[in-house]
Amino acid sequence: MKSLCLPILLIAGLLRADEVPAEFTVMAYNVENLFDVDRVAPYDDYIENPTDPNSYSPAKLARKLKTLTAVLRSVNGGKGPDVAILNELEVDHTPESAVTDYPGFLKKYEGTTYEKMLGEELND
């Protein structure tokens, strides 16, 4: 809590009494171990096991992303929050897959969906 006090005081000090501060929405959401499905993780829980229907598979990741989308769209009339703080995202353990050309990456996947990116055969 102490770490929040200084930034709040600094921001409050920048506001003049005669100014009305802009309103914005902040959402903090624990995505509960949102991992990719590259099968590289420090925990065995995130390795797909074909005989276990609850193992971490592309279908499970798709369900988590669908839930995340619904939660984000639940505020601001479906537009989502102005600021989203996501907790428990995977720290990538495959540095060779890092994106270095963001405009190129975004252009490549423009107009696609996460379902297409995860594969056609997703089931619930």
C-alpha cells in the first residue's frame, strides 16, 4: 500500500483544484496462469497430456482467452477498460521466439483470430 501512496500524491498534486480530472476505467484481472502452448514451461502442469482432458491444450488456452475477452468486454459498454492490468501471465521460456518486428507481426496476423492461431480443431 505504501508503494501506491507516493504516485497517488504526485498525481493529485499535479491537479489544480479548479480542474475536473478525466475519468477512466482501470481493471486488474488475475488471468490465473495464462500460458502459451509451446510446451516449454518450468511446470509440468502446462504440458499437454492427450489422455487428460484437463491438461493445458490449445482448447484450454482458447477457453481462457474467451473468458478473458468476456471479462474485458463487461465494462465500458463493451469497449473494455481504459487500462487493463493482467496478473499471472507466462514469462516466456523460448527467447528465440521473441517478436522483434512488431509492425510486421501485427500485419501478418491482422484480421485473424486466436482460434485460427491455435489451430482449427479446438473443442470445449
